[in-house]
Amino acid sequence: MALTPWEQTAATKRQSVLAAIPEKWRIKGPIPSPTEQRDVTGPYIQQFLSPREIEITETDAVGITERTTTGQWTAVEVTEAFCHRAALAHQLVNCLHEIFFDAALETARVLDDHYTKTGKPLGPLHGLPVSLKDQFHVKGVETTMGYVGWINTFQGKTDDPRYLTHESELVKELRAAGAVLYCKTSVPMTLMSGETMNNIITYTHNPKNRLLSSGGSSGGEGALIALRGSPAGFGTDIGGSIRVPASFNGLYGIRPSVGRMPYEGAANSGEGQNTVLSVVGPLSSSARGLVLLFKTVLAAKPWLGDPGVLEIPWRDEIVEETRKLVQGQPEGLAFGIFYDDGLVKPQPPVERAMRIAAETIKSLGHKLIDWQPPSHQTAASIANRAYNLDGGADVLQNFALSNETIHTSVVIDTSGSPQKTALEIAALNVEKREYQKRYLDYWNSTAQVTGTGRPVDAVICPVAPHAACIPGKYATIGYTAFINVLDYTSVVVPVTCADRGVDVLGTEGREYFGELDRRTEGEYDADVFDGAPAGIQLFGRRLQEEKILVLAEYLGEKIRKASA
Amino acid sequence: MALTPWEQTAATKRQSVLAAIPEKWRIKGPIPSPTEQRDVTGPYIQQFLSPREIEITETDAVGITERTTTGQWTAVEVTEAFCHRAALAHQLVNCLHEIFFDAALETARVLDDHYTKTGKPLGPLHGLPVSLKDQFHVKGVETTMGYVGWINTFQGKTDDPRYLTHESELVKELRAAGAVLYCKTSVPMTLMSGETMNNIITYTHNPKNRLLSSGGSSGGEGALIALRGSPAGFGTDIGGSIRVPASFNGLYGIRPSVGRMPYEGAANSGEGQNTVLSVVGPLSSSARGLVLLFKTVLAAKPWLGDPGVLEIPWRDEIVEETRKLVQGQPEGLAFGIFYDDGLVKPQPPVERAMRIAAETIKSLGHKLIDWQPPSHQTAASIANRAYNLDGGADVLQNFALSNETIHTSVVIDTSGSPQKTALEIAALNVEKREYQKRYLDYWNSTAQVTGTGRPVDAVICPVAPHAACIPGKYATIGYTAFINVLDYTSVVVPVTCADRGVDVLGTEGREYFGELDRRTEGEYDADVFDGAPAGIQLFGRRLQEEKILVLAEYLGEKIRKASA
């Protein structure tokens, strides 16, 4: 059957991405099917790499910069190793939209020259490869954001002078800090999905379990970093799009509050929707990797390049205060916790991840209190209405550029619903503010029960009801979107992986919250999920990034040690 | 002719406000007409006051708290003096919506008891009377916000349990700091006007020149503080509503960036309009009075009571840095300046105020550069469209509650235009962000021309084309609304008063920018404007409150000394 024009365009683009992989890095022979070789991380991908490449790529972002900023490792060697591993990753799970290894190596050579001449690094990220979700514009390469209609255009516009020339503010700041940019990672069409699929690269699978999804919408980032094809990268999050892939891939990821990381000059869906905003944040294999990227971007004073960024530098004093609390000075920490949202009970691997986190907190002597906030279903409803204010007009316009088919896992209503009016939108904004106020009051009220004299320091909860998810079966954004409505800071901490021998459903029946709850339980299969990572969220109030990052590093480390 | 029902309701309310003034404080005999006695500040109002009352009420907010927090003055004595003077002010210029002197005196007695018992003040505002624009809810009194339809309701809702019981977050924080609340000040119907008029208290005249307006929408605050019926109070600003009354009344006033002062639990117009936001800020007779209120509110951690407030405490380090710059370390300051916006040339008193400010800056050895930013007309257009997104539906609903007549100086389109749709609103939000980006880039670019190695430290410009204004003749919000679109920090510094002997139009014709420019010049009359105050704006980037407050205090002091 002949391809339609959009299928042809997509196929050509898909081939061009593969063609950008040097011959020497192409996997020879067939790749085993997911049923034959579910997990392609670790030993599987290592078979294609030299010991030196493995050493470099399995060092975290902080470890790498410790070596590249002191001349122990060259930028070129590090860059080549990550380019090689990213190339393999893409061949295994379809996680890249753009490959620009030549430009990366040129950057690396310039950095090495700089170091040779001056004896100093260019900046704190000197020689660190950093991956970018395909919303950020990088000169010399396209941004398709998963739309076939954006191929060969600037955000769907032909003859726009910014095509192949424009760079997002974040990109400029990363370059100035010495980062090496080398690839852009896959996203779902519209960005509005808990999975990553589009008509260009098709589907991004989970490297730990290729039967499952890598999550979305920053699913390419999640998959690439899980395979150590990147030490750290930047995603975006409007309903869970950083946190879901972080959790599904065993990584750390932060959804900061609006205004801390620069979004200026990046592509987006639903531009100008101002009720629930998308934010930029890093994902990394280590908590300290998040801190490195976050601090470095703030050190660039992003508020001078992006009018949406708040002039709040990295606050070392909050780091110090939090470290004292961690050390039990004066009275230790108090955490809120909820295991389910009253709508969908998490499947066994997620439930176990939560129990591990709770036991770790208790064993460290910190307090744990039952979190009973204003209904998260209200928040999910606000979020869903915010995403759909324009009746899908924005995404339908972009689909219409190519007439491509729309994937069913897109959560935007594309049935042609009417746009909301100014008064309806204003009422939603008021509803959001009132919800935020009730939640804040609840948060403050916990000072009465924590025993520390303070409200809870943070709250832990699931990221999704499932560890990764079966393609097409992403259950709900109810565990993540409330954070976006509240504009709170949330960091995902990796905890465990699904284990078919342990994570089995109880044999006794239980009361279901409703149909979604029943269906979600029914979709659990201990065999299918085996190996899928499960993380938790650790969240704090608005603009609490420094505190929550410190707590995430602490808790993640303790969980890791407890599991070791 | 019989009164209509709404006229009757408004008259009853108007009488009840007057009736709340104790008999002993009522002005006996007729008040002279504005043509007989234009200026009712200073000696005119002093005739009704004792020397001790004059001493107290003509001390600024900082001077008062220095005495009330150390037991030199009692809260009761201070409160009584301001209640008396506020009562006189209202009788002279119609500046109050609510009078609650009994409650204030009760508060003052409690504060005095506290001081007697503990030897300590309750907080930094111990015993300081603070006036509030009639958007803030105070228990025991109404909030009409100038709508007849809100009389005997909570924001137009009958049987709402919050009626007479609810308090805004700011009100709670002020009480906790020891402030004494005693009156709420007049606003224009809809809040959307550069003058202050409504069908309840009619028109708030300018105390320095009762032929003219006190400005709007915080016009009651401006008039009351000009008459020293209040040392300091809080207004709100979405297009100039703090700055215009500050300038028209010879006061300091700050329009902070969104998120520094708490708006939670206050009434508003166009609730949920999220494109250009109204903000809360203080007005005061002194720059240090602004600082006192601003710092005190931040010390209350308003982000714990208002989800819209950013967790940015008062930043002493910025104060210190700025003071060093003021002292010429290392290279002094650089100011941008523009005398007109290319649309309307200011009338002679405003032009002279600008020249005084410019000469003062130059004489102090600081740099002054010609400000040529992205067009402010673009910003004014964005602001106007933001205010009218709902086609006037919000204000029309509130007018419909009583069927009251709509004053012609309301700047909202009430002709029944259609509401904007989600996509149109999104496009406006994008247009705003792009404008903010261009402006920020321009700001940064001035580092090339200031000679200080930095961009300009602040910019000075007019507040309006006129010093105060003839009722019904408010010319344009073009000098103020761009600040709201940019979300920049702007402080009004009082400079001079119109002088019929000096501020005369040139006899030679000039080229006009357009019809509005020609009309505005034509409306100038040196005799009519004589005595009207004229201030300037001093503005900085977003969230630069500490820096701009320091510069405003410095510049205001130097201007005052130069004029003395």
C-alpha cells in the first residue's frame, strides 16, 4: 500500500534521524524482541561499548564534571562516549528526535582548546553532555515536537527566519556553562500524554522493560537517561511530564514551580494558556545531578533572558537549614503520606515502593502523618479543564498541517468541543486560586499534628498507579496534575522495580473506588510488569526547590542503602 | 423628583457614612466652595485640630511607630487624632466608604494594655493607623467597592456568611503587626478609572485643588493621606491605580510586581482575568513609610496565607548594594528618562516635574540616558484588551444588581462587546510575553551606553500627562499601564505642584502627535491647575522593590532639598 504524503514525510524524517548515526555505531544484526530481551539497560547495552565508554557513561553528571572541569577527562572523549551510547539507545527504544553528534564534537573540541589554553573550565558544566526534550530550539537542527506538520518548518511556520537558527534561552545558558548539546529527545504528539508516541519516531519503549512505556511527555529523556545515553537532561511538565518518565525509568526528576527555570524561546503546546502552566526541569540519574543543573541555570541569572523567570537565585541558606533538619536539629523531619488518591489504588509495585519509602522514613526517626488534603479530584478536574480551554483548537491546527492521524493516548479532547469564553476561563482561574488557598491552609494546619512545631516538611505519594505502563493503558494523571494546579515543587525519587515474585495482587476481593480503580487493578499483570521501575513523589509547597532537592537526595540515598 | 430605588439605597448608605462621624468632629457651618477655598490641606484643615492633633497627624508613619512602639505616644491618642482628621477629610473631599472609629479605638485600647502589661509593642506597626482601599474586607463593616448593588451584601451576594465577618489576608497581617484599622477609602465604580467617583459617595476631589480629581482608582487613599487623615494605607494597581493618586496628591506610592503583597480574600473587579493582574501596594506621605509597610507585610510571611504571594522575604542585601551605588561605589547610578510617550506630551507642570528630577540626577553626578524602549503604545493596547476580555460582562453584572447608572469615566467598554475566546486570550498572553521579552532585551542593552557596566538602574517618566486632572478629563493610562503589562516595579516620587506663574504653555505652536495630544494640551489651564501636585515614576525591572524603594527615598530627598 502506498504511503500517504504525511506518512512519507514522517518516514523520511525517521530515516534521517537513523542516518545521522555513524555507521560504526549501528547495531549489526537484528535486535531481539521485547519478549526475548525485555531489559536493554546494563549488560545488554554494555555489550556494544568499550570498558572506558562504560566507565564514562555510567558516571553521574556531578562525577563527570568533577573530571571534565579539572582536566582529568576531555570533553571530546566524554562526548564521544555519550554520543555512542545515545545512538545505541535510540536504536533500542526510539528515544531521539534529533541527532547532532558532529556539532557536539565540535563544541567539545572548542571546550578542550579552552581548557588547554586557560587551564580553566568554561563553566560548571564544562564538557558535560546534556540532552534536551524536543521543545528546545538548537541552531542547526529542527524542532518537530512530534508533529509531522512541523518537519521542515519553525513550529509549523514555513519561511520563518528562525528555522534552524533560533536557540531557546535555556540552550544559550547551557552552552555558556560549558554543556555539550548533542541530541533532542522524543515526545508524544501534543505533549499531552503519559506515554511517548508520534507518527515520526513511533513509540518510545521503556528500556528496563520494553513491553512497557517510557512514560510521557518527556519519555525520550527518561528512556535515554535510563540507558545512560545521557547523564542528565531537561524536560517539561504540565501534568506530570517530567515526573512520570522519571518514575518509569528509575530516575530523579524535578517539577519546579513556575518561574524558576527558563521556558523562553522554546516550543510548546497550547501556548498562552495561562491557567495551568508548563514548566521546565531537569531529569538525571542522581539527585545531585538535578542540583547541578538547577544551580547552574540559576547562576546564569535566567531572569535577565526570560521575563517569566523570577529573580530567586539558588538559596544556599535553605539548603543549610534543611540539612540541619535532616540531621535531627532541632527535632527532625515530618512527612505527610498518602498511598492512594481515593480514585485509583496503585498496583502492587507502586504500593510496595510507597511502603519502602515510608519504612525508611520511620526507621530514620522522622514523623509520618496521614495526608488528608482538599480533594485531588478537584485539582485533576481543574487541570483537565485548563488543558482543554480552547476545545483542542491548538493541537487540531497542528495536526491539520499534515493531516496526520491522532494517537488515542493523547489526553486533549480533539472532538471539536467549543472554546471557553473569557468569563468561563476567569471562573476557572478563581476556582484554581480558591483550591490553592484551601490546600495551603491544610498544609499549615498540619503544624498541629507533626510534633515538630512546623507543618510537614514534605509529602510523599505515588507518581502514577502503575510502575511504567502497558502501551495505551496510562490510567490517570490524578497523582501528578494536582501539583501543577498547586504550582508546588515535586521531585521524583526512584525506589524499586516491579518484581513478579513479590508484587502480586491479593487473592481476596476488595471494595473498588470505582470503574477506573477496578480496571486499573485488572490491567495489572505481575509477569508483564516485572522489572519496571517505580518511584515516588516527594513534594513541598510552591518555590521549595532547594529544600525538596536536599530531602530527595537524603531520602533517595537512604532508600538505596536500605535496599542494598 | 422622587429617588429611584438605587438612588435611595445609595443615599442611605452615603448618609450612614456621614452619621458614623461623631457629632464633635462634624464641621459646623458651610464648607467654602472649591473656587473660594481650593486647597483644604495644611492651614485649612488644621483650623479644626488641636496643636497636639496636628503634631501627631503630621508625623509620618515611621515617626509615629518610633513613638508608639516605645511608649512615647499611646495608640489611643494617635488613633483619636487620625480618626478626627479622617472625619474632617471625608467632609471636605468625600474620601471614605467606611468609618469604624469605635472599633479602632477598641483596638488601640487593647494595644495600650498590651504595652502596659508587657512593656513591648505588639509588632512593628503597634498603634499605627492604616487606611485601606475599599476592596479589603474588615470584619464588622461592608465592602461596597463603589457598587450600589453591593450594599448589604458580600460582594453582591446576599445571605453570604462572609458578610461583615470575613477579613482579607492583608488585614489579618496588619492587625497582627499592631496596626489600627479605622476606615476604608473611596474607589471609582468598577475600579477602572483614573478618577474616583461612584453613586454612593459621588466624587472624591483633590485636597490640594478641589477643582480637580484625586485620581483613581485608589483616589480615596490619595486624598485621605494628602490631608494627613492617614499616615499610610494600601491601594491596588492594575493600570496606574496606586501611582496616579500618589502623584495627584503629592505622595509616595509603590506598584510592586505581582506576588509580593497579599491580595487573598480581597474584593476585585474582573476576578480571574489572568493576563494583566492587579496588585496591592502601599501609599504614604514618605518613602520610608512605604518601606515600613512593605517590610512589615513581608515579615508576616504572606506566602503562608496567600498562594499567590512569592516566598521572597525583604532583601536587605539588595538595600545594601543599592546604597553603595547611591554613594557612588563603584561608579554611581544610571537612569533612563523619557519626557513623553510619543502619543501625548505632558502638560507644563508635569514637564517641569520631570525637568526638576532630571536636573537633580545630573547635579548628583549620575548618568541619564534617553529611554527608547519597545513602543509603550503596544503595551497600552495589550492592557486595554486584557481589561476588556469579558466584554464588560463582570462589571455589567454588578451594575445590574442595582440598575445604577454608569459613570462615563469608567474605562471598561460596557457597550456589550462579545467576550473573547480561549484562543484569542491565549494569543494575547503570548503577545504580552513577547513584549516583555523585547523590553527586557532593550533594558539589558543599555549596559552598552550607561558607562557603569550595568544596564540602567531605574527609569524616570511621567505618571500622567497632567498634574491631577479636571473631572471627566483623565487623558490616558499610557504612562502607567505599560508597567502593569511588564510587571515592573514602579514607585511614585512627589516633585512639585503646578504654579500658574511658571507653568504656562509656550506661545509658539508645535507639532502634535495626534488628536489626543492636541486635546490634552487644549485642556491645560494654568489657573485651574494651580496647586495640583505632580510626581514622577521611578521604575525598575520585575521584583526590584527593594532597589527602587531605596532609590525613590534617595531621589525624593534630594529633590525636596533642591526645591527647598
